[in-house]
Amino acid sequence: MRWVYAATLSALIFLAWIVAHWCGLQQDEALFLKAIDSPAHCAYSIRNGKIALMIMPYVGALKAALYVPYLKLVPSDTFTLRLPMVLLVPILAGLSLWFWSRLASSAVVILTAALVIAHPHFTIPVVLDWGPVGLQLLFTLLAFHAYRMGSFAAVGLLAGLMVWDKAVAVWVLAAVAGSAALFYPARLRPLLHWRVLAAFVLGASPYLYYRVVDRDAMAGFRTDIDFASLGPKIDALRGTFDGTAMATYLFPLPLGQHPVGLLATFATLAVLGFAVRRRLPAFFWTATLAALAAMILTGGAGGSVHHHVLAWPLLGAAVCTTLAALPLPRWTLIAAFSLLAVLQLQVWSLYWQGAALGARREWTDATAPVAAHLSQPGVCPGGVYALDWGFSENLTALGRGRYRVDTVADEWWQPELPPAERAKAAQRAADPQACLLEWADGAAAFFPGIRTAAGPALAARPSRVFVNRRQQPTIRLYETP
């Protein structure tokens, strides 16, 4: 079993290292750094806006707090910002392997690792931490380990930290609790203790307090059940399990027919998990499917891979316990491992093809030379404004306090800006001391309203175009005259 641990962790460190170099820093990936760079602009801050506790009404500042000492020691670039997540990937794999080894034989663990850990959506979402997902997976696995060790208060604390980190953790927590109540009600009772509840409240206290002091904290965010978007969400869920979702999001890949091998494997194991008539696989599959069902039924959420992968620890345990319950001879395990290796390589080949094409504009590496230029003394004395989505959080993070990128309109997400916002955007764009950023790749703007409002002020402005590593025009900077 030791060679399985060593080989798996070594391979994952190497793979995570490669993934971290594929793309530039993306806007949502860098969102957590807003709590460090601009706490006053976050959803909830204290001490006169100097410390942020909530970045958005449902995203806390826990990850930012953990990064503060690290960022004091490292330079500001895309890889160093991703390095903690690169190191987290083998840690998550090690916790998973250790957990599974308590549930099944080493041969079954190897087969499970080939399906779940070798899947692109185990490594890539964690390394890029787009969502974010890294801490959610870590706390979920640690909570399972804490329960096995009888540390029930630790389970409550970890569950609370999950909610503070990302409130949608309730999908996973509710699914596990509901499945336990159905299959193992006696084992749920130790968690119904005041110490566990107190630990949960302590971990989730920033989020809970924010919800109390701001009754309109979740205004604009839907939490209703929505059947209208069920079709697209199920299609997105398929992309998560067949391994293509992140490939088409990161790279301009014209995906034709979806590969069906991995999806069929997961579906077959889910059916077998209930067919073997064992409580443990039924428990894990019920929790997994309940969490996924809650995601796709929630209005305005649950339709993306960074939500679906939150159920990955449950999925791995479901696969492992199902395989352990099947009377599989050794030759069958070898054949299954070989088949899974081929299927995984087939899906990973899409990512190698995408890396050769270059990342989509949201993940462009052209942000690095733009950040280096903006960091020079005396550049853009009137500030830096973005004319579209995709520049503010990532470029501000790469600047590490040397400059700040704001969007030229406050209500930038509207396709057509209100009159007051149009006037504000035009005024900011007309400031000769300010610089402005827009995409230069020729594709349509994400939010054309702000570009249209600021357009007349750009005619006489000098500009320069920054290219990506493939020398393709990507970002245009309108400089001071």
C-alpha cells in the first residue's frame, strides 16, 4: 500500500505543477485576495474597513486570512499564488487514500484512485481553486477523519468553517446528515450535542453574525427551487463527470461528442451501490446524489463544475465501498484498472490539446506583462479602470498594492447602463490621468454596456496592446496622453 501512496502523491505533485502553469490568473480565482487588498469593498468588514470577514454574502474571508502570512514571504505572480493549492492536491489525495484504506482492500483503493483521484476534476479545480473548492474538500475529508477518531466537536467546528468559507457547503452537510439519519441514525446522535453545536457556531460565526446584522445580506441571491434550468444543469453535471467541463471552460475547444466512458462508469457504480444491498455504499451514494440534486435544484446556482466537485469526497467513498462489496477476482481488478487508465488518458488528452491552443481570454497569461507595466512608478497616476469583466481582481492581486483596478461603472453587469452609470463611466474614461483596459482579441465584450458608455472618450487616447505567450493580441491599455 505504501507504494500506492508514494506513486500517487508524486504523480499528483507533478501534474498539479503542470496545471498551475497552463493559464494566467483568472478574475474569480483571485477574488479571495480582495479581502486583503481592499477589505473595505467587501461585503462585511470591521475596524473601519480594515479587516474583511465576508467577501460576498455567501463567500467568507477564511482563505484570505490563511494567505496573509504566506503573501508576506513570496513575490506576487500567478504561480506563487497557486502554489499552496498545488501542495494541497497531494494532501487531499493522501487523506482520501488513508480514508479509503479503512473501508476496503488495497486493490480496491487503487481502482478507486484510478477513477476519482486521476480524474481531471480532482486536480484542476483545486489547483486553480476557481469557486473556490480547495478548503471545502479539505474540511470535508478532515470531518470524516475527525468522526472516525471520535472528535465530534472537531466535526462541528469543521462544518462551521465550511459554511463561513462558502455558504453553499450546506448542500454537502445537509446531504450527509440526511443520509446518516436514514441509514445510521444511531451514529448521528453523538453530533446532536451542545458542544458540537457550539463548535459549529464558532466556526460559522462570521457568516452567522453577518446574516444577523444585515437582514438583506442575501438580497438578490436566489435560494428557491428552480425546475426551469434543470436541463442545462444536468448537461453541465454530465460535463463534470465525463471530465470535459473544465477543458471547454479553460480552452477554446470545439467539443463535439462528449466521451461517455467515465460517465458510464460512475452511473454503473451508482446502480451497483444500491444493488449490493449494503448500508455503507447506499449511505455514501445517497449522500452524493442528494448533494448533487440540491445543487441542480437551487435557483441561480449549482450549475457549474466548481459546485459539483464539492461532492467529490462523498463520491470517492461511494465508489470505494461499492467496489469493496463486489466479489471481484484479481484479473477483473487489473482489467478494470487498465480500462480506467485508458479512459482517463482519453479525457486528459483534451486538456493537452487545449494547452497547445492557449487559454481563453479569462485565463490569459497576458495579465502578467500588464501587471508588470502598471507596477512601474508614475504609470496611470489617475487610477486604472476596466472597460469589461475579467481585469479587476486578478490584476489588482498581481499588483499587490502598487495599483488598483476598478471597473469604470459600478453597475457594470447590466447590458445597458442607467443614465447615472453612463455618465460616471464617461467621466472616469475622460480623465487624462487615468488608464483604461479592454480586451483586444476581437471577440465580443462580456458586458458591452460599459465599453459603449466610455467609448467616446477613447478616440484620442494613445494605447498599447499586450500579447499572450503565443503572441496573440489580448489586452489593450489606453494610457495617459
